[in-house]
Amino acid sequence: MQALNTIEKWKVEDPFPDLRLEDINPISQRIFSLMCRQREHHLLKQHFFEISGAIDMTAALDYHYDLFIKHKNNIAMNENMSHLPLKYEAIAYVNRLGQFYYFYLSDLCSNLRESYENSLFVKITKKFRMKNTAHRSIDSPRRESIEEQLAHALIFTDTMLRGTSLGATPLPHKEKWEKMKVIFKSNRLNSTENINLILEEDHDKIMGELFSFFKDLLS
């Protein structure tokens, strides 16, 4: 099986050979094209399954984000539509990010670990996946206080909107959902470590980090 773990055994072709990497979107496709263009890199000749699998995780992030935005737009058009799909897509997104986190921690990427330890994808994984979506601290505490456990359990219980300078006058439903952004709060404790998940702001930042990560890995 190890003999198959090389890009040389697989038909992998760049879908956009005439485009600059910076012009390829979504970014997960840009990362795939990067891999195709770096097919002579020694890591791809020895660890193709690990790297191509991690790139597939980035495609899943784009997939879940697109569905998240689709659901938000649907809610804007129909105020009776359930908000639950937003929560489910956000949870799926975080879990896929958590998958990538363990690729980042693997021996294959050890030389990049320090450079990316303060990245947003690391912070989101630690704050959301490790306390709520992979396991809930309320079910399997890991030194968290009961107050922290309850706060973690509340992360995805409701859908909150955050606006910027929208004034005090309540907005009509459609305008509110078009102008404001969905926010999931990491917890409700007074902590300097609090970090929020706002996919409409965070997704592009995270994907930019992951593109840079693969550029460094395959340089």
C-alpha cells in the first residue's frame, strides 16, 4: 500500500493550468492547483495520501461555508425558515477544521508548527472543536469548571446576529439578515481568551492561512 502513497501513481491534473494561482477561486481549488504544480516535490512522492487528504479538508471548508451562506440567504427571504441549518453547517465546518488541525500537528508538518501556532484556524479549533463539537466539556470534562462546562454547552444553542453601526431602529427581517452577520460566542464567561466564530469574516482569513500553509509545506 505504501507504494501507492505517491503522486506519481495517480492521475492528478491542474484544472486551471493557464491561470496564476492568485486568480484561482475558491481557495481550496487554488491549493489543489498548487499541489499539481508542485508534483515533483519530494513530499508528494512519499506522503501523497496525507497531503491530498488534507487538501480535501479545505474543499470541505469551502463546501460548508457555501451552504452556510445559502441557508442565511434563504432565511433572509423567509422569516419562518428554521435557523438550525446555520448551526449544523457551522459545527460541520469546525469539525473539518479540527481534522486539518491534526494534519498541522503531524510529524510531516512539524517544521511549520511554530510559524502557525497563533493562526486563526488553530484558535478556532481549540476554542470550539475541543470544547463543543468534537466532545462536549459538559460530558467529558478536562479540568474545566462547572461554569466553563455550561458556558461551552451554550455556544451553538442559539443564532445571534451582529451588526455594525445599524442604529437603534429595528430593521425589517430581510434587511437585518442581509446586513448583519451570524456570530457564535466561544463562551459567556468573563475571559481574556474569548474568541467568537463569525464565518462571514473568518472563512476568508482561514482559507488564506491554509493556502500559505501549503505554499510553505511544498516550497
